[in-house]
Amino acid sequence: MTKLKQISLCVTLLVGSAIADAQERKVVSRQEPAYPPIAERMKLHGTVKLKIWIHADGTVRRLEYIGGHPLLAESALRAVKAWLYQPAARESTAVIELRF
């Protein structure tokens, strides 16, 4: 096996294990986002997509707004910041979608 193939295989395995770690972590405590009053008056519905960085202890370290209606995003970010995941051996990331 050539060096390039070996390196490629190692990278693939490492990325795959990181993705598997993030997908295996379950939410232990989940706060539902509040539906913003202005969005309710506008009859606004949709999905907010977020990327989450989760500490090894299960707390949410960082959030990144990826997409969705901006009026719904703040409520989604506030709620997900309070979520608690199962502890793991290392920090992981996840991408989630919240429907309003």
C-alpha cells in the first residue's frame, strides 16, 4: 500500500469516528425553544439549523447559526445553549434542526 493510500485511509477513519461520536451522543436534558411573539403574529413557521460544539462533560460550549429565519434563530440559540448531552471521552460537534 502506498504512503498516500495509507494517509487517506487514516484520515477517513479519523473523520468517520468523529462523526460517529457526535451522532451517538444523546440529549439528557432538553429545553424547547419559545415561539417568539412577533413570529406568532406573522404566522411564521420554519426550521432553524445550528452547529453545536459539545464539551466532553455534555454541556454546550459553542453554537453557530447556520440557517433558517432570523426571527426564530435567537430563541433556538437560547434554548439549545441550555441542553445537556451524555458525557463522552472528548468534545464533539453536531448539526441539529429545530422546527417552529
